[in-house]
Amino acid sequence: MPEERQPTVPQWTPSTRELDDLELLAAGILPIEGFTGPDGELPVPAITLTVPAATAESARATGALELLDPEGLPLARLSVTSTYDTEDGVGLVGPVTSLSPAQFGPFRRYVRSPADVNVANSFAVPVDAPLTDQALRRIAEVATDTGCAPVLVVCTGAGSPQGVSAPGLVRATLAAALELDAAQVVAIPVARRDVEAPDTAADRWLRERVAQAYGRSLLYPPQGGTLPDRVAAVVAQDRPPQHRRGLVVFFTGLSGSGKSTLARALHDVLLERGDRTVTSLDGDVVRHHLSKGLGFSRADRETNIARIGWVAAEISRHGGLAICSPIAPFDATRRLVRHMVRDAGGGFVLIHVATPLDECERRDRKGLYAKARAGLIPEFTGITSPYDVPTDADLALDTTGRDLSDCVDEIVHLLTLAGWLGTPALPPIGV
């Protein structure tokens, strides 16, 4: 008889926060063996992993899931013991077995295990913000009183660094360490449970648990004080004034609402000002160059928006301003783009072009709404496919009966008040 073939173990690349948690699990720093249910296993907070329903079904069938880094390198295997439903998919529970260590990322050489530190003669200091002169004085006092060396445990995971990027926090901490005697620096990917929410008891427990692995005692640095000059220089380089930081202006709205018109007009105004580098990622243009071959199913539309978001996030990472104007009908996909931009260190301004459906349909020069109502275009937003009205928009703008220049002025005013636009170097010629 032919040998029975074993089913192929499915693969999945976790989110940034889940990859950070996976690294803590693989290092054996947490008192659990793998991903938990949504309530965790007290006293450990929930360490969760969520995948799409199709991936969960395959994982249940094989009893395992291979977890990959963003480059496709297998990091670990999850043995699935149970599952549960979530708002975004299906949560998987079970122990993980490490396959290979994470290899890439800035300051990887500072990701050191507790075995690499003289824990018996050290005290640990969890660091999630640049250390001030007051904090450094307190650390120096404790070092003198105890005869122990400080280990500065830099929390680099998703949502943990405050006021700087993760690489910026490591650079600032290395600069601060020069102000101390015999200080060591380690960088550990301790991620917050929810980057959108305030710091929670679970976040604090996780930071403390990880930091405690690197010293015989724990010292939380005091708040207040000013940054030493060398630390302040690092912070200034990492976080320039807001009007010089990367930004994504993301227009969303129904077909015919005026998104592309506003986006093009804003693009022209910003080019005339000359104080920002600007890239336009218009929905139709992107579909021709970046998303050619995609259809208009929900999955393809979400893929299109995710591609736009990724490119826009990379533009913001390097200090540029990207203007996007897709329909982007689904709240979950818009939130995904917001998170990608924030992970890249950029700002995100969401503008809902809230022109009513009847006005959009009246303007319909391409006859798309008529075709959709006749059943010739399936899954047309606003007719046969839903549009999730944003509840998190920075500006809702109904263009009905309004002058284009007035609408653009309102957007520029918003960006200026928020600090994303400064004073242009020169006024436009002819003004």
C-alpha cells in the first residue's frame, strides 16, 4: 500500500506584538510554555495569538502551526491545544517549540539572555522612556548603596517606547549609560497588550517580570527631571519637530464623494508651499501600477488598501508626506493602515469625505452607480457592499455645494493646528 502522506503544517507570520511575545516565550523568561487564552493563566497576563479562520482550520486539522518572521524564516512551532473566537479571527492556544532564533532587527546584539548578565551582582532598571538626570542620579545612588551594577533593560516591543522609536530608545539608553559606572544595557522586546490603550496592570506586570530576570532587585526610575545633553541630542535626532516628521493623510469615502479631487488639490498646495516632500497614492493610479490584477472582491479590496498602507508607511518612515485617497470602506483595514504607519514612526490623519450617497450618485460621471443598481457591478460600495462610517476620523468633510479651495483650506488648517505643517520657507510665487 502507498505510504500515507502527512498533512502539511500551515504557516503564519504573527503581528509585531505577537512576534515580540514569541521571543519572550522562546527565551524562557515567562513562566508559561506558549500562547494562552484571552484571560491568560494567572498571574500571567494574556499572551495571545490570532489568525484568520482558514489558517485556524488548517492548524486544527494538523495540530500545529509554524510561525514565521516577516522574511519567511521559521521561528517556532505551535502545538494547538484549543482555539477561541475573536473579533479579528480565531485565537490559538498551545505550547511553542523554538525552531530558530530571531536574527534581524536593529541592536540585535543587545538582545541578551539573563545568562549573559551577572545577575547576582546587578539590579535591573526597566526603561521605556529616555532616562533623565533625576533618574540617573537615583540609579547611581542605588549602585553606590548596594555595590551592585545597574542593568538597563530597554523595553523595545510594540507600543513600549515612549516619546521615541525603539532604536531611538536603545541609542538614548546607551548615551545615558555613559553617565553611570559599569552600567550594562540589554534590549528586550517587551510589548504592550494594546498600543491604543493606556498602560495597564498587565503591561506593568510583564515589564517587571522581564526586568526581574536581569538582576537581584528591581528599580523603577523616578519620573521628572531633564534629559542630559547627550541623551537630548539622541531624542532630537530621533523625533524631530512634528512638521518634519513623516505623515500619511488618508482620505476615505464613497465613490464620487470628492476624495481624489481633494487629494490632488491638497497635493498641489503642499508642493507650492515647498516645505514638505509629498507623494500622492491615488486609488486608481495605485490599482494600475501597484495592484494590477486585483479584482473588487472584499479580499482583493483589502489587499489593495494594505498595499497602499505599506507604501505610505514606508514614505512616512523616511520623513515624507503621503496622500492616499482610496474608498477604503472597511474599518478593520483602515485601522491596519493606521497601525502600519505608527509602527513606522509616522503620523496618521484620517479624513472622511462624508458626502451623502445621493449626492455621490448624482455626480456619477462614469455611470458606476447605475451599473451597480442594475446588477452589472457586484459588491459596489454603498449599493451592494457596506461602507463602515469612520468613528475615528480627524475630520469629516461633506463637499456638497462647497468650493474646492475652501475644503482644502480647512484641511490645511487642520494639519497646521495639529503641528504637521509649519511655516513654508517662501510664499508661493505670485502671492
